[in-house]
Amino acid sequence: METVEAAALGVIMLDTRFPRPPGDIGNPASFAVPVRQRVVSGAWPAAVVQTAEAQQANGMQPAFVAAARALQADGVRAITTSCGFLVLMQQVLQAAVKVPVVTSSLLALPGCLAREGQVGVLTISADKLGPAHLRVAGVPEERLGDVLVQGMDPEGAFAGPILRNQPGLDVAAAEADVVRAALVLQAHAPHLRTLVLECTNMPPYAAAIERRTGWRTLSLLQSATLLHVFSRTSSLARSP
């Protein structure tokens, strides 16, 4: 019988140097299963956190496909990524390998919308995240307006170091920045119950968001989407 220890999760990583505290999908300690990573050289955050048109134009798709195939060859049971904007490559990456691929927490949106009238999304860049990302994630055209998106300050303590790919990150300041953004959304939409964290660097601050807002948060680390991939196992992700 397959055990949790026997399972392996493959993570396609952007080419980054900023710190990844526990809870970040790029930190192997965030998981209770073995993790194998493949870095896509040259895939800087600013190149991937883009509109659908810009991401397609950067020509990086073949490198991500190669990373997925390499992870499959390594024997991983499923593949995820370190950036929610890679939802744009969901279909291409899944077609390239036989193991399940879950590129983004945005894939949880259709399930959330089936239960709730509106759902919030906290993203590293509201300027770049558009309807194309939501459509690829499976959000019906008539429900696009029910996804309420809140972005981070691109020069703030959270997004600034990540988008500029800096080697340092003030974790306490980043947490305060992320919580502040969630509270801005709550002030505009207090009726929301669920907040999907698009950015895979946000889960370390999920507990703080939940304490301050009372909302449920979903991330690629913890979401039902990723857990479904590992439905034969249990306790895939450790709580940050």
C-alpha cells in the first residue's frame, strides 16, 4: 500500500533568490511528503507575473514543459508550481505529462463559486491578473464578475522584494502588508467568506489573515485542489 512517505510532489520553481519562510510552497519543509524541485532558469518573477499576452510572448513555455517532464521522469506523483500566474500553462503542462498537474490556487475558484455568491482573490499583481487567468482556471464567463480581486502594493514590503527578486525579505513587514491588503478587500466586500491566495508566497501569512478577517483562506499549498491530487494520502501540507 502506498504511504505518504512514498509519495513525492514535484514543484516547478521560478528562478528566484528571495527567502521562502515555512508555509511558502518553495520551502520543502512546508510539506509532509518528499518534494522535488526543478528551477526554470531565467524565469524571473517579473517575467511570469504577467498578462496572458505578455506571458505567452516571453517564450518560456517550452522550458516549463521540459521541467514538468523532468519531474515526471524523477518519479513524482503530482506536479505543482511556485507561481499562481502559471495557471495560464495549466492545459499545456497537463498535456505534456501523465501525472496530475495543479498549477495554481485559482483552479479552486469554480468549486468556491459553486457554493458561494462571490469569492475574493488576493494577488501579487491586480494589474496583471485578468479575465484570461480566471477563464483558464475554469471560471464561467457569467461568473467572472463574482471574483473580487485585490492586489498588493507593487512597492510594498511583500510584493516589492519578490517582484524585484531581491535576496532579502522582512517577514514581519511582509505579513503586515498582506494582512493590510486583505482588510482593504474586506472593507469593500465584508460579505465574502473565502479568500483565495493566488500567490504561493502568501501562505505563511494565511493564519494572520484569517485571524484579522474571519475569512477562510485557500492556497495552492492547502487547497482542496491540491489535496485532491493526493487523495490517496493524508496530511499533505503542514499548517504554516
